[in-house]
Amino acid sequence: MIVALLLISQTDIYAQGVRTISGIVVDETGEPLPGASVVQKRANKSESLNAVIVDIHGHFSLTLANSAQEIEISYLGYETKTVKLTSEMSYRIDLKPSSEMIEEVVVTGAFTRKANTYTGSVTTVKGDDLLKVGNQNLLSSLANIDPSFTLLDNLAAGSNPNALPDFQMRGQTGFSDLKGEYESNPNQPLFILDGFETDLTKIIDLDMNMVASVTLLKDATAKAIYGSKAANGVIVVETKRPEAGRMKVYYTGGLSIEMPDLSSYDLTNAAEKLQVEKMAGLYTSDNAQTQIAYQQEYEKKLREVLAGVNTDWKSQPVRTGIGQKHSVYLDGGDQHMVYGVDLSYNNIQGVMKGSNRNTFSGGVTLAYRLKKFQFRNKLSITYNESNDSPWGSFSTYTQMNPYSRLYDEKGQLIQSYQYVTGGSKTANPIWDSTINTVYLSKYTDITNNFYAEWNIQNNLKLTGRLGLSKKNTSTDNFRPASHTNFINYESKDLYRKGTYYKANGDNFNINGDLGISYSVQLKKHLIFLNGQVNFTNYTYNLSAMQAEGFPNDNMDHIIFGVQYDTETGKPTGNEGISRSVGGIGSINYSFDDRFLFDANYRLSGSSEFGANSRWGSFWSLGAGWNIHNEAFLKDNAWINQLKLRLSTGYTGSQGFSTYEALATVKYYGSSSYNGNIGSYLVGLANPDLRWQKKYDNSVGLDFTVMNKRINGRFDYYTSTTKGMLTDITVPQSTGFATYRENMGETENKGYEAYLNARVWENKENRSYINVFTSLARNKNKIKKISNSLRKFNEDQDANKNQDDDEKYKTSITTPSVRFEEGQSMSAIWAVRSLGIDPENGKEIYLKKDGSVTYEWNAADQVVCGDTQPEFNGNFGFNAEVNGFGFGTTFSYRVGGQIYNSTLINKVENASPYYNVDRRVFTDRWQKPGDVALYKAITDKSYTRPTSRFVEDYNTLTLSSINVYYDFRNCNFMKRCFLERLKVSAYMNDVFVVSSVKTERGTNYPFARTISFAVQASF
């Protein structure tokens, strides 16, 4: 209704006594400013609103009443200008860049700072720049721009649209979540959306077309205002705000094509696989009767091979996924009130058949200005529905033998195969796609953010914000009795066949703040002061249950279950409340725009911590020197900016279980005493438990030279995280093995470098060529661990030393996560290997004392590599000539190692009963004297972690290609209703060149993506 009234008011002009004026709006260089708003200033609200948007050539024509006295011209990044009307009918209006545009500002989410006087280490990326390197989601684009923001490799999840990625900023600050104490990833950055805290899921599903800017807060000066939540860095996302003028409509539509990338797989074909089985001795026996049976089995398979059976299993569950996205945004209004409405739909079709992610979102923004008061309210609603593939895990297809047919002689899909003689059946994974299964997850997020501002004076402002957010989640997983998970169940488990897992979650968050800002300039002294008090209240509730006994795939409701799952037992759940209050004080000072100083202090109190440690203080100090403003450089023609920055300070991290500091009890669920239900302690209290503190030190240099054609930045930092949360071993007499304490300590050191150059530019037709490169390095070290982590290491060693057992094969053969003082948290622990002994085919190990042995022992494990690269970064270029644009971004990592799991799982430790990597044929020891990389194929013993499979890991990835054409110079644009028309094409993850040959996307394949987009506004 509001939009309709505004539309009516915009067309409601005086029937009599009107005139039409025209003109052109240009910037300080005379360039036109298409999209600028020209609005008649109203003396009172009863007057009709007359407004127009400047066309692509800067021209406008506005019809208004003869009584109109002034018009107001505004454009983003420029000072709003008021022009008194005269008898003239044509006007030339020059707009000056606003002070914020000239000097730029840093948006911290709590307040803004002039970039020229700010001493913090930040990276700000505009929404348009994010779209230049990809249009999938803003975090993937951000990782292609800033190497300090790292997307961690997940070789299992691949390009699964429903798997949340794992990001880190400036390295790992906390121990991995070994036992599930954390509510979220303990190394994940804090996300701020339009000034309010949000989660990773909402950022991933955010419509990129609505993003105005993203700012990364990296050092203590930049992030200290977020206190106990800022240790891992802060990502501040600002969305677009509506602008005044007649209603404008923006539409973006896209088509996405995802193609499976299976190039990393090199599996045997049918003939080769049968040969592998023969080499492994599967058809050889000392028992004559058994040998006959083996020979018959071999000949049966050989006939299939000779008949041409060579099933490509890995191609069965994949497809070319075709998705689409649409986004519509409209805004308008006058100097009193503006509005914005956005709607979007994003449909992602994954490369595994049946996998998809659908996100619907919408929002309404209303802003009202009354004299010195300004109010803004934004309501946004997001609904997401995602389905995992009914075809199951991709890994089940890569293990299937290629000599197995898909269909029998009657054309019926074969349900199972007997790969292991006398063993259990191996299910045909395709079978599950033919029955009714459910792998559905949904969430609905409703958020309302309200903002009020009172400009008491020109330099004194009071602000208030209140945010409400409610999120409901649900998960349904249904597998009927005919599912292959139950193919080897015995008859006694008849009523256990078929499972249904159902979970529901409910989160509610309310947070608000009240702030005051003051600025004053006294000759050469410029001071900005900010103060703020804030509170948050977060509650969550999760309930889950699993039932079993679903005989028919049409009985797909949990009410049809026979009983609760006998392994998981009764329904489970979790709930919690987290409350916090705090205050912020901040000062930004500059003298003569040369010497700079920043100080921040935050006092925070949280219910998550012990009774003796409810409150924590966090602070930062920053200093800077604008060297370019010194007299000896003032007249230098080629140095435009040269700023030195220093910062130091403390921040914190939290996010673990709500009741970790409290003594907690549970009730006995299956026994009672004298008719009463008893309870028992499940956790010891720790009244001194507090947040982890991170001490950051940073030095940086910003520079711009050659008439602003080249700019760059360098940062060096060290950070020490103290009081890391770990388990402390306590005497068994307490009734507990451990309790939580702040005992760990780690250190990160690193540097970042960025360089951007505009090598050619023609301002007349907006043409340019821009090149860029970046580099980052981070190394971490454990400085202190608890006795519980030492016990954890001992348990891991004991697990590795146990006898071969198929049930524990993965944990036995995979390098353990170990924590040792003086070593990296990402170290690869293994026993040093001298290779395979040519005489007997056994592996020769090097013990810690330097002696050699054939026996693997966990006590001989040492650091054989580190998954952290020596450095990583991005490089590329973007260009535009006469409306045609092209850009490309490469990502690289140099140094660091990887434990090549493919060589273990598909070569040396590969089961000959299932398909294997072709390298199983090469470099295998066969007879005395052979110099080989791998043990004999007949050696069935498990290979424990060994340095033989630690390989240097260097990669070069063509992350994105972007091609577009902007029709602004086309003649038809002058005559049609469109103000802008632009078409684009993208390719993402085009190729990866790696020094390591390993399988990528083991549970879900990686994908190459091609997408097309059209942007139009009118």
C-alpha cells in the first residue's frame, strides 16, 4: 500500500500552472552522472512529489508546479545540492564528491571512520567488485580477492550446495572442536550484517545483488569494539539502502550450469580390475576344492569382461545441474521518506542427481526523516529448502567394480553383488534412487532491524538500534526397509529395517544498542568520539528423535515407526540461553592529518562464563603517520599516499556450550528409588571459566603512487591466544575424568601484501585495464597445552598401535590430530620412512633415536609436514573497453604438504575386492631386488601414517572468468525505457593444476560452473 501511494503521488502533478525544466547533471570533471535523483523540494507534506532520475547521458526533464522554488539533486558518493529555480528553463548542475567519497570511510558495523585517519588493518570490497570474480555467493568471491580470508579445502564435500564451507581469517586461533563443546566453529570469523550479528548460513544465502560492501576487520584496532567475539576476525556486510527519487526498478536474472569435474579420478577398467584381483591372490588357494570354486568365479567375471561389460559407475549419480536465480529491487521516495523492496529466488541444482538448494528471500526497508530525526526499519524474511541426493555418497560409486552389470537379463536393476566370497553383500547404490527416500532440511529466518538517529547538533549524534531475529529449522531423513543400508540385516532385525530421523530447532535473538558520537575540529586537531552500550539475548532449543521399523517406502511419516531406534535410544535435545551486556568507548584523533591515533575499550559481561569471571575487558591502541602529508613529500608529484600503521590490543572468543561453566545434572531415565526419580552430576562447575583472549600486534604500510594508478598495502602481524579452552584431567575420585579450563596457548605470525595497478585508462569512454596480485602467509605454533590434551595424544597413539581391524581401519591408517608444544596445530604426524626394502618388500622406518626398524610404532611419530602453505594468494586482471569487459582471477598456494589419502585408500591399503586407482599397477614390489614405492599387492597389512605419503602441495587454480557487455553506448538505449542493460557470463573453478595427484570430491564431486546473468534497470 505504501508503495502504491508513493506511485500515485509521483504522478500527481498540478493540473494547471505547471512548467517543465531540463538540464544535465555532471561531476567535477564534467562527466555525466546517470542515475542521479532530481527532486522538487516540498514546502510541506501536502504538496505533490515530483521527481525524476537522470538518464544515461546525464540529462533530465522535470515537470513541476510554477510555485516550486527549489530542486534537490543527489547522487551516491556526492554532496547533495539544492538549486533555487529562476526563470531559466535549462540548468547545468555540478556535483562535488562528498568528503566521505574523497577520503573514503571504513564501516565497522558499529560506526564509521575516515579511512585517511584510521589506523586499523581492514579490507573493504564493494559489491560490484565481488561480482567481478563470481556470482555464486559473496564469501567465495571474497576468498578470491583477499588471501587472508581462506576457504579451507574440503576434498570430501566438494561442491555440495548444502555443505557449509569452512573459513579462517589470519590462521587458526583455537584448538579444533574435538569433543563437540562448541556451538559453532571455534575458528570461524564473526559475521555482522547491517550492524547486527548473524550466522554463516544467512551470509551464504544472501542475495549478492543486494550487497553494497564487505569489510574485513583484521587487527586489534579494527575488531576490538566486538570484544569477546572478535578474536577470529570480523566480516561486516552492508546491504544497499534505498535512494530518494521516482521509483526505480532493478532486475537481475541468471542461469547457472554446474558440470561435474571427475578429472582427478583414475580408476581401473573392467579388465584391469580383474587383473588386480588375480595379482592380489583372490583366485588362488592351497585347497583344491576351493581353488576350483575360485577358478569358476574368475572365469565368470572374465566372460563378463570379454562380453564388453565395463560399467562407468562414477558417471551414474552425476548430472549437469541447471539452476536459476532472480532478483528484483525497487526503491524511491522524497526528502522525507524513502522505501526499498527486494525479492529474490535462488535455485542451485547440484551435480549429484536430486541434490538442490532453494532460497526465497524478501525484504522491505522504510526510512523516514523528520527535521533532526531519522528512522529506518528493515524487515527481511528468508526461506530455505535443501535436499541431499537420494543417490547417496559418491564414494560408494567409485568403489564399485566395473565388471558388474547394472541390470540383469530381464532388464531389472540388480540390487546387490557378492564381491567377497562368503562375506556380506555389496549393495548397488543406484537402488536407493528408485525408492522413496527423504533427505530434507528447511529453515525460515525472520529478522527485523530498527535504527533511529537524532542529530542533536552538526557534530553530535545519538543513535539507537534494536534487532529481532527468529529462526526455525527442521530436518527429515527417511530410509525405508528396502534401502540398501539394511541389506545385510538378519531376520531377527526385521522390525528394525527402515529409519526416520526428525529434528526441529528454534532460535530467537534480540539485541540492541544505544550510542553517541561526537566530532570536533580545533585548528589542526580532529577528534571523533564514540560511546555505546549494548545487550544481547540468545535462546535456542533443539529436539531430535529417530524411529525404526518402516516396512514400506510409502509409509514416510514418523508415526509409522515401530519403535525408537535401539542404538540411539529415546529422543534427544539441547537448549540454552546466552545473555550479554557491554559498553564501548572509542576515540579517533588526528593532528594536521599527519599523526593519527585510535583507542578502543570494551567491557563485556556474559552468562556463558563462570561466576567469578562474568566480566572481561578488551582494548586496542593504534597509531599512524600520513607520511605523504609531510612537508618533504607534500609537493611530490608521484606519491599520493604513504601511511604507516601500528596497532596492539586484546580481543576474545567464545561460542562454546552455554552451561560449560556450571555444574549440570541429568535425571535417571530407566531407574528409580522408592518411587522417586534420581539425578546425577554430568559436569563439574568452574566458576573461573572465561573467554579465550587473543593479543594482536600489527604493523602496516598503505601506499598510492603515480597519480593513484598504483596502490598497495603490506601488513605484518603476530598474535598470541591465551586461556584457550581445553579439558583438564582430574582424579577419578571426583567421579569425572575431566573438566573445562583456560589452559592452552597458541601463536600466529604472518604477513599480507596487496598490489593493484591501473595500467591503462581512458576516462572519456570509461575504458581501463587493471591488474592485481596478493600474497599472504601465516604460521601457527602451540605454546602450551593441558594434561588432557596430552592424554588425548596418548589415546590416539594407542589407537594406531592396535591390531588391524576393518572396523577401525580409517582411524588406524589416517594421521592423527596431535597437539604438541612448539609444533603447529596443522602439523602432519607420521613415522619417517626410508622406503620399501628391495629384498623383502617391507617398509623401513626410522625411529626417533635414529635407528631403523621394520616395526611401526606410534612413539616414533614426528612432524613430517604441515598442511598450512608457505604462502598463498591471488592474481589476475580486469578490463573494460567501450562497454566490453573481461576479467580473470587465479588463486595459488605454494609450499605446505598434504597426506595423500588416495595412495592409502585406493592404492596401497586398497581392498582388492573393490575398485582401485590405476597406480595400484605401478611401482609395487613383486620380487626381491625390486626398487618400488609401494608394498606388494599381496601384502594385506595396514599401512600406518608414514612419511612416504606426505607430499608437497602446490596448486594453481583458475578461480573465475568474467565477460560482460554494457549497452550504455548503444543508440537504442537513448530511445527505450531502460536506464541500464548489461549481460555477463562467468566461469568458476575452471581448472586446478596440482603437484599432488589425489582424488577430489570423494563424497560429493567438485563442479565447474558456467553462469549467465542479465542486469536491467528502469
